[in-house]
Amino acid sequence: MPLAARPRIDRTYEQGTMPTPSPIDPATSPKWALAGRIVTMDAHATVIPDGAIWVKDAAIAAITKRADAKPEGFEEVVPIETHGTIFPGLIELHNHTAYNALPLWHVPKHYENRDTWGNSPEYHKLITAPMKTIGEATDLLPALVRYVEIKALVGGVTTTQGTALFSAPGIRRYYRGVVRNVDAWYVAFGIKPGDKLYLAPEQRVHIW
């Protein structure tokens, strides 16, 4: 389960140049744990009726039964009691995440061709123009990303796809920490073997 550190932007820059945001979420987080009924969804359909999930550096470090000893380094961590069932996160196969900041568009009429509704005056007024304004206001991008990621997370999504925004080519750098995205992620962030967030190709989620 990914967990983000507090958002941070480096605003130190020379006169006449644009600020260069530093990575908003390093791959670190406080140590913490959740306790409850754990549905692992592994190959054996293992369910731990009373267990704990231990998290370190924005990733699951261990899953144990309640009676087991705490993992090394978690001796002082008290699990948060969920009083419920803990499932793995959902994988969202297709979305346009930034647009989740807007209200749902109520399509005014039936369109025969999917390539026509995007050019309609209604769509421009309620979708295209607002997102263009938001995308060009670079100071809003960290808050925008956090908002849409939290919306996804509340719905049970921990991996999503569709982070591009036509009016903000650099928006992908902000999707880091709360919800994992799979949009050419390794290329966008220069993740390579040896980095904490690196996964070998055979371990990655493949949507298409």
C-alpha cells in the first residue's frame, strides 16, 4: 500500500526562470501498521482472520498473524485497529485522472461518433476550458494531483492509468506516492535498477 510523504516544492530559482519542482514524494514514510482480517488474494487464497500489515518506506514490509512477533524494526509500532477486512488495492484499467477534479459531465444528447462530442460547445465549456485553465496554473498541480489520487484511493484504487493532461505536459512528475500509476512510469521518473521504487519487468502490472 503506497503512502506519501508531505508534498514539497522547491521554489528557489533565478530571476526570469521558472521554478523546478523537486520530486513531491520521496519513497519514504513513517513506519506504521494496520490490524484486522487480511485477505491476501495470493495463489492459495490465504485469509488471516486476525493479523497485521506492516509498512515501511511507502511499501508493505511484512504481513503477520496477531500472535506472531513484530517484524524487526517495528517493536515500537502499535497497529491501527481497523475492526474490518483489509483487501489489496484495485487496479484501475483506464482513467483520465486529472479530470476527476471536475463534476461528472451529463451528456446533453446522443452522439453517433465518439470523435464528435469532444468538439461540442458544451464539452468545451464544462470540460476542456476548465482543465486548460487548471493545467496552465502550475501552482495548482500538486493540489490537483493529491485530490484526484485521494478520490481514487477512497474508492479502493491503489494503481491507476491515465495521468496525462494536454495543458500540463509536466504533470506526471506529481503522481508519486499516494496511488501508483503505470503510465510509462519508469521512463517519466528515470527509475532504474537499484532505486527503491524499481520493479523488474516481470513483476510489473501490464494493462495492455
